[in-house]
Amino acid sequence: MFNNLFSKSSRAKSARVFLVIILLFLFGVFIDFGEHYNNGVDNLKNKTNGKIKLPHTKNIPYKLGLDLQGGTHLVYKADLSQLTENEKEESLKGVRDVIERRVNVFGVSEPLVQVNKTQAGEYQVIVELAGVSDVNEAIQMIGETPLLEFKEFKEEARELTKDERDDLEKFNRDVLEKANTVLDKLKAGEDFSKLAKEYSDDTISKENNGELDWLTKYENSQLVGFVEDLAIGSSSQEFKKTNDGYEILKLIDKRVRKDPFTEENKKEIKASHILICYKYEDDRCDNGLTESEVGEKNKNLEEGEEKLVCTKNNQNCNSGLNKEEALQKIKSLKNEINVDNFYDLARKNSTEPGADSTSGSLGWFTRGVMVESFEDAVYSLANGEISDVVETSFGYHLIYKEDEKNLEEYKIARVFLQTKTEDDILGQDKNWQNTELSGKNLKRSLVQFDPNSGIPVVSLEFDKDGSKLFEEITSRNIGKQVAIFLDNVPVSAPKVNEKITGGSAVISGNFNIKTAKELARYLNAGALPVPIDLISQKTVGATLGKISIEKSLQAGVFGLILVIIFMILFYRLAGVLAVFSLMIYGVLVLACFKFFGITLTLSGLAGFILSIGMAVDANILIFERIKEELRSGKYLASAIEDGFIRAWSSIRDGNFSTLITCIILVQFSTSIVRGFAITLIIGVIISMFSAIIVTRNFLRLIGTKWLEKRLWLLGVHNKK
């Protein structure tokens, strides 16, 4: 008998399961709407003048595919003519791996690199780069191989002949005359875009009426500095001389740069800091591991895990403090610091090189310039606020946020007229001769910091042969320079004071953290094992992606509304419970997409929407079985349990067959179909959870005598 419908112990168990479901739901909401939580935390902090400070959560953005975010689709033909059949497959995999490494180090979201053999027998490499709208940038990052060379100084360098010098001077006079001609025509009212197409030596921008992509001062300080004082729509009244030639510029428009995901204004920050560095006594890496421990962990990486690198940003720290002592010192400074004495304490205490003259000032910067933990801390501060202790790989910091403003970007058109130098005729390596040492001997490159200037440098570590060659080169060039060339451009030419053993070198230059990291990663990316030629390219606009998202979401919302209406009309109270179950289902699925970094494509959204229908289908099967059991005369509690048991086999078979099909699609299909299959797999798994666990517990919790007498609320009118 089920006089009490459910025993107290059964209801208590259901209540505990219900609590777990609610916690999962809240966790999903926290992931799905993390950015709104952070905004709320900031607003609360500002309204209470910093008295209430809740912790921020790391906002996880959705990863959007090429068709939603916009980007570039490239097809390359691989030349495997010199390889045997056994070598071709392995070489193609090598090409794919190298390209993936290259585009990954540029921060591209979920690059997709596939290899394919056409019916004509050609081998192709297909590359999809979501978020990269500049086709030329994409081609450059994939196709170029960095040429790293080490050269010795030549005592006798060739000089220009008289004819060569005369030709050089005549060429530059002609360019200057052309620049004046363009200015005269502009002043006479001729169209800037027409002049750009006719005269500009910038082959990329001239095909776009001279227009460049939107730029900030951090991306091209020189060009932005030339136009930031111009009125919108006006052009420069004189040319700007650069090392490469003459620039004639027009400011088309300017605006505040927005985050592509949140549409919020991007900010730039003015800040100062106090750094207390420390040095591991046993020469550990910045992550706290020894080099041998790093090597051991890299041997046992799981699939998808990022390889560890042993960096030692604070290896030149001269504070004389270990980690614990540095922490105590920064805490004592925190206790006495305020806005009035910050700069004085920075001059006296900060271990950053040059802090005694800069007072710890960092000037203006935006995201991507500083290390992530430092940026997260400073962006969470209010203007005029000093942070708590912040730890980075450089040591411990106290950060004073002085000001914040919107980051402006500029739409610029240019007419660029290129001049020549002696190096264009003689080559930049006219004073240098090659050595046996090159990039093929490079083992790895890392970002470090010059102990005197604090400027980022790129350190190089050579393999066994390279170490021996470098030792020989430095031993025969004591008192002379050895130059480091990258892609035939000299980036550093240090003087050798003594023979260098140990197989390491340093590239110094005008780097910030971002450019130094890019160079180090670029060098680590390696060379392509076989030649590739670009045979097809196309760009998907972000606007098209935005429209696709909006239409997909509209379709999903309208479909969901119709499903809700149907469920409530046909199943009444059970339909209402199913709607709540679907809400939990939707939140958990979206949280999985974010948490596991699933790349969403238009087909993936279709898979998600289809899985909603399958989740509803499971609930319908359950409710119909329950209604059948009730009509046969069973008590409500028994009908619910038997209904779920009888419905489970149909739900299981239908969903498992779908899962098997999706797994096959993931393994053997192309990217578009694979995106559909992956989102459908996640949706199906969570739909089974929502139907069998969530809906079942909802029904158990409301199973009362009151409902037993009102079965019409479940759509049952006739009970035997």
C-alpha cells in the first residue's frame, strides 16, 4: 500500500537530491553569468566606498567558431613530391602540428587545422582561424618560417659605388617629389582614396582605398601619434618622415574600442607599483618547480594539457630576500602605505630596476601588456585605490591605480611612399658574415628581464651541437660583436666580453612583454617540414556571425516558448515541472560549453536546440507512462516509480543510439558536422540527467494526498 505515497526516508532522500540539483543549478548560473556577477561586485564596492568587497570570479567567455565570430578560412596545397608514400602521412601530420602551434601562440581561439587528400590526389591543409579578420596577418603567421642567424663582424665591409650612391640619392629625390605632388593634389581637393590607389607603396592598404584596420596607440604608436590631433575626416597638411619613407595620413574616424564578447568599453589604466622580488634559494623556476621536475611533468602530460616552461623572471633579483621574507616585507609596507606616501615608499623599497627615479610609475597601459594576475588585480581597483598584496612571477606587488579612461581606436587611411637606404642595396648584413650557428640549433626560447633596465628580453637555449658552436664563436670574438639576425633583420649585436659556455644567448630590443612573448613563442613554433602553397582564402565577417547568433537565439527562444506552452497545456502541473527541469537543463548545458571550452558554431547551436527537443521528448515519454499507470488504478507514488521504470528503456535506447551516431560523426566527419555532434552529445547526456533525476525528484517531492485527489492536474480524468 502507498497510503502515505512516499515514506519519510524516501522524501528525505529526494530532498537531499533536490538540494544537490539546486547547487548544480547555481553553479551553472555562476558560470553562465560570471561577467554580470563581477559587474555587480564592482558596483557594490563603488556604492559602499570599498567597505564591501566580494571576490571576483574569472569570467569564462564562450568560444565562438569561424561562422559565428568571423575569421579566416585558408586552404594550402602541400608539396609532398619529394617524399615516399610512407613519409607523406607523417609529414602531413607534422605540418598540421606546426601550424597549430603557430596559430595557438598568437592567441587564436580554437584554431581548426585539418589535412585532406582530394580526388585528384593532391594533399591539402585546411586552416580555420576564428577571430582573425586580417587575411594577410593569418597568411603571415602560418606561412612564414623565422630565420634565426648568428653572424660575426667583418673587418672590411663593402661600400656603395659612386653609381650606386647617385642612384640612391636620385631615387629618394623622386620619392620626395612624389610626396609633394600628393600633398598638392590633396590641397586642390582630389579624393584621398584615389590618390592612395595611384601613389601608395603599401600594397595591402592601397587596394582598400588606403584604409588600415582600426588601430590603438598600443598597436601602432607612430601612426596614431600622427593623426590623434587631426579632426575626423581631415588629412595631414604635410607629410610625416619616417625611417622607411613618407606618410600622408587621413583620420577617417575614431571611437572607443569595445570588447567583442561583452560590448563593454575597453579601458586603459594609469598605475604605479612597488615590487619586492625574491629568488628561490635552490634556483627553482617561477612556478616553484625545479627544472628536472618541469621536465618530468612534461613527460607525463595528459592530452590537451599545456607544456610547462621553466621561466625565471626573478632570477636576477638582488633584494637578498627569500620568498617568505619578501612576503613579510610587502605586508609591512601595506600596513603603512597610503596615497600620500606611495611614491616615496616606492623609491626607497621597490626592487624594480630604476624605481628610485620612476617612483614605480608604469604609465598608461591596457590589457595584454602586463602579466595576467597583475592586470586582473589593477582592473578590479577603483581609481585612487591601492591593492592588497599581488603575487606574480616577478615577486610581490602593491599596485596604486591612479586613473582609468576609455581606450580609443582610430580608423586611418594612408598614402605611403617608400624611400631607400644603403642597407636596401648592400643588405643589412653588409658588415656581417654567417657562422655555422642558426635556428636549427635552437632548443627553446624564453622571456626574461634585463636586470639593469627591467626591459623584456628573449633568451635562447641551444642544443648540444649549438652550445658547442656558440662557445667556439664567442671564444674567437672576444672584444668584438656577434649579431643576432631574425628574418635577415639585426635585432641585437652584443659585444662579447668573454667565452660563453652553457649554450645560451639573449635577444634584446625594443620589446614589451607582449612582443617579447610573441617572438619567443614564434621561435619555439619551429619550421614547416614540407613546403605549402596557398590556393584558396576567404574571410567570414563578424557581422554575419552576429546575425547568425541572433537568428539562432531567436529560433531557440521561439521554439522553447512553444514547447513550454505545449507542455503546460497537455501535462498541466507535470508540464510546469518539466519547464523547471528544462531551465536547469539549459543552464547546465551552457555552463558545460563554457567550462570545457567547447567551440560553438552555427551547426553546434543547431545541435543544442535539437537536444532541447530530445529533453522534452524524454519528459513526454515519462508523463505518458505515469498517466497510463494512474488510469490502471495505481496510487500516485507507485505510478510515478513504475512510469519512470517503464519509460527508461525507451529513453535509454533512443538516446544511446543518438550518442553512438554522434561519436561516429565526431571521429570521421568535417568540422561543421563535428560541432553539431559535440553539442548534441552534451545536450543528450544532460537531458537524460534532467529527465531521470531532476523531473523525477520534482514529482516525488510534490507527491501528496492533495495531488492524489486532483489527478486532473496531471492530465488524468478517468482512473479505474
